[in-house]
Amino acid sequence: MHDTYMLRTKYENCEYIYNVSKELPVHFNSYCSALTQFMSSGCCVAMELVADEAIKRWRKLLGKNVDGFCRGKCV
């Protein structure tokens, strides 16, 4: 991890990141919409990862995603 930032994100910026597509399943669009609302509702911590395959390595560090767990706990 190179750096971290505490910031507040506008709804429009989150909407751009989690672009909801009509081609995706309805449940995924609903999840992205709720996540967009949640992320723009207050401060968040952004992390700058700098390394070869940084995202892949970060995901390995976090472990497997259990489907539905985050939705039930976070959103």
C-alpha cells in the first residue's frame, strides 16, 4: 500500500465507478445502486496500491468473497 486518503465522494463519482448496466442481472444493478448510495453517504478510506498485479495481490490478502455476506452486513 503506497498511501491512504480519507475522503468524501459525491454520488455522481460513485455512480461512474459502479456504472449500472442494463445488460447486467437485476440483482447486481440493485446491489450496485445500494453500494453507490452507501459509499456517497459519508467519509471513506481510499487506498493507493502500487505493485505488479496490485489488485490481484490485495484480493488474495482479503480472502474469498462469500456471496451475500457483504450485502447483508454492509448495505
